[in-house]
Amino acid sequence: MLRRLSAGLLATAAFVAPLAATAQEGSADDLGVMSISLAHVVKPTIGFQGALQGAGTPNQAGIGGFLPLSVGENSVWFLDALVNANFGDREGYSSIINTDVVGGTVSTSTRVGYRWLNSGRSWMFGLNGGYDSRSLKSGDADTGVNVTNKKTVGFQQIALNAEAVANSWTLNGYGLIPVGDVEQKLNSVYQGGALNTYGLDAGYFITPVLKASAGYYYQHRDQEEVDGSGVRGRLAYEMTSGVTAGVNISYDEAFDIRVSADLKVRFGGASTTAQRKEIQQLPVINALASMPSNRSVRVHDFKFRKHERNPTQVPMSEPLDD
């Protein structure tokens, strides 16, 4: 899996490099980005974020912040962290397929990264990585079967990300790698597993504040019989500086079609209101202090018993062995 992730990130870098080499340096001068001091515009931010349930991810809302650790002439080291309260699934519509997720749990995410501009400031490149955790509380089954011994369990993952942003295009390659107890029993019938997920998203700025993106991902977890590809799309609109709303749609065989929405609100940033408005119109500079994406631990549940030759699904009336 790590070899596959490394190959994917290298492929992303190989695809981005020619684009950066052919970018017109003059376009950056025309936009005035060469005169911008990063020390004045890459500042700490803090705020709120929330999202509706998606493919293996919960309804959630919380607080987060971006902290530049070191700002150079054309680069920044940063720390980004958030904590979310998780809420219950919509009744009868499990986010993990079979078991309704109950609210009252917490998720966390931390990223450390490095972002830099090319010499003409027409491209921003970045690498970041970190650790995510998620508590998940089992509710009733969405399938009609009676379940007992409902548990609250925890999942963890390591995340890696490579990104590239121009004033018209973006590329984002990522890997989500579960660690620790990746497979856990949720109740008397179902068990859940954190999914290995690897993907690549490509985005286009319709305007500097309206972005459309499409992506491919591969997800895997043997115990849940999940092993396949998916596609997803996103439309995001920065309504005002620091306030972004997004709509997401995804499709894969494990989760079928999932539609969700999210909202991010950030306070702080550039030193003056005029600078914040200017940066909002410059995606390359704006991206230096943006929140990294793909922060949730994705979970899928299933009920099965492995027999001597082939895994077969257990009848709904039979619980899993302890």
C-alpha cells in the first residue's frame, strides 16, 4: 500500500512539473503578486467548520485553526489542527452502510506541511502530512435486524498529501492509511473497518472564488469486502473572505451515490481588509494559508464469517462470534 501511495504522489509530481515549467511568468506580474509580502498575508486563522455525512464520514462540526510556523519570501511551514463533534446519522440512512452512527463522539485532525511558490509566483506547491482520529458510537442497524452490545470504538489514520495550485487549476493527491485497530466490532451483528483511501483530484477556478473539481479514488478493506474505485465531484464557493461553502457528490460500489455539503468559516489572515480582499482574488497566494483537505477517517461496516474456503455473508439472524 505504501508503495502504491508513493507511486501515486510521484505521478502527481510528474504531471505537475511540466505544467509549472510552461506557466507564463508574466501573468503573475500582471496580477501584482510579485509585490506581495507573504509575511503580511500569511497569518494565523481560527474558525469553525461543519459537514454533512458522506461516504463513510459523519455529520460533524467543530473548531480549527491554521498557524504559520515560519514564513519566508516564497514559502511557509505551517500547522493546521481541528477538532469536531460528531452527530448522529440521518434516521434510516447509515453513513457506514448498515449501522446507524450515534452522535456524541469526537474526531481530531492535525497537519504539518510546507508550501512554496515558484519563482514567478504563478504556481503554489505543497506537501503535508498528519494524524487523524475518530470515535464512532454504534446505534441500531439500518437493515431492520436487531442488534445488541452496541459499542463506542476508535479509529486512527496517517494522512499524506501533495498539492499544486495555479490561478486556474489545482491538483491534489492524497493517501489515508489506517493504523492501530483498523477493524473493530460495533455491535452483536456488525463490525466496522477504517478504509485505506488513495486519490487524485483536479480542480478548475471558474472564477477566483468559484471552484469546480473532479477526482478519482481507490478504497480498500478486506474484511468489509471493499476493493474498488470511485469518482467524486465538488463545487466550492468562497462567499466572502474566509467563508467557503461546498457541495460534494461521490459514487463507488461500496457506498453507491452520496451527496453532502460543508461550510468553513475562518477569522484572521491578512493584516488589512484590503489585503484580504486582494488575496481572495489570487488563488495561488490564497492557497498558502488554506485548510488541507481529506481530514476524516472513512469507515465501512459489514457482517460476515470466513469459512474454510470462501467468505460468505452470515444470515441476518446470526450474530458474529465474539
